[in-house]
Amino acid sequence: MTIEPPAPGEPRRPDGPRDPGDAWVVTADGTRYWGRFGAAGLLALDPARGVLLQHRVAWSHHGDTWALPGGARHQGESACDGALRESAEEAGVPRASVRPRLISVFDIGVWSYATVVADVVDPFEPVISDPESRELAWVAAEAVTEFPLHPGFQATWPRLQALLQTRPALVVDAANVVGSTPDGWWKDRPGAAGRLLQRLAVLAERGLPASALDLPEHTWFPEVHVVLEGAAREAVDVDGLEVVRADGHGDDVIVAEAGRLRETGREVHVVTSDRGLADRVSAVGARVHPVSWLRDLT
């Protein structure tokens, strides 16, 4: 592998300062890949309008094709951060308007490309915000292949399209999780619940390995629903989580929440080591993971 700087005018904007990541990785057979530290792109999915595609300018690599907003990652930059930064630079995508759902990675060892699939949670209009975008358009998923696609995107699109209907959700039996560790939680139930919420928020932002959910690809960001009961209901909400406060028995609310999510098409995973509850949520189609599973992830 060798590293080559770009020739003038390719493939980054020709009129601005370059980042150290803006260079070609050249493999032994002469194949060139853009991004010294790899690259990342954003597949923004709007439930009403479809997928956001970028018509690439002619001077870019595989120019005059359609693909996802994206580009070279900066050194030390995560896939999500790189995809969100690049899509903001190239298409004006507001970071707060999308919620990552999964990361798919094409990795050849010396170079990788990460596709971040994200749901649009606050509709926005894309804006051509730098010279790399010739045109931007929302395209229905079934119509994507009607466009002349970038070869890399064309190769991965069938696999990504097949996953657009997969939406994992995690329902956490907070009482069971907190009660599994004898750390004095009974002296301050709201405080113990709050500490669990903080750990879960970190997990929700970082994502779960696909293998933990028995799903394909690299990383998934399931919706995280946490059921609190009794005194633990006084815990303060934490961004990134759906906190459900049970007025009565927590188990009943967990079963209802799992059933509701299943009815919306979610793939539901319930965290509990309570055997009776495990049987009840299994009956509504949820998968069950013991508390130790969650502890290993957090």
C-alpha cells in the first residue's frame, strides 16, 4: 500500500485547505481508494421521500454518477462523525435531523468505507453547500437503481436496501438489571436507576455489535426503551433513551411495551433475567437476553 496526495482538482473541492486524510490509498494492484484514514457516507432515509442521493460533479472520482454524500474521514474520526460531517458539508444535512440506525463497513484491510444508515427524524431540505455536489434528490428506494450509480454504491445498495425495514428495539427491565448487583441500590433507587440510564445512553450512542443482536453488518443503534417502576420512576430522563414509567407492576408494562413495538414492525429484544417475564415477552414475539448480556456490552 502507498499513499498518494490528490492531483489538483480531484476529488475534493479544489479551492479549500486539505485535511491530512485527503489522499489516495493505492493497493499493490494499483487500485486507488480515497481517504488515507478510510471514508464514510450517509444514507439518510426519509419515510415519506426516500433516500437522499448526491449527483457527483464531473471532476470527482467516478464523477457524474449518483451516490451518497460522504468522503474521506479525518484521523481519529468515527464512522458516524465522518459521515455526518461530510453530509453536512456536501448536502447541508443537519446533524440533529437524523438518527443513526446501522453501520455497514466495506473493509479491505488497508482501507475501509463505512455507510451510516440513518433515519430522518426531523424533515429537512438538502442544500448544495460545496462544489462536490452537482444535484441532490430524495429518491424512492425502489427507484434508486434507475440512476447511474457510483460503482461502490451500486455494489452495496442491494444489501443495504434489504435492511431498510429492519428496526431493532431494546426494552430494558431496569429493576431486574439494577437488582442484579448488590451495590446498595436499595438505599437510593432513583440514583441507581439514574446510573443505569447513563450507562445505557452511552451504549445507545456507541451502538451494539451486529453479532450481539444476531443481525448482519457491523454496528446497530437500536431504540432503547427503559421501564422504571416504584421509587426508581423519580430518576431524571436522559437524552437518547425512551424512559417508560410504570404506574403499576413493571412486568406488565414491559410486556405491553414489547407488544406495542412488535406491532410497529420492530425487532424487539428484552433484557431481563426474570424467567416468568421472559416467557411472557417471548409470547409476544420478543427475544430475551439476560442481564449478563447487557453487562458485557456496557
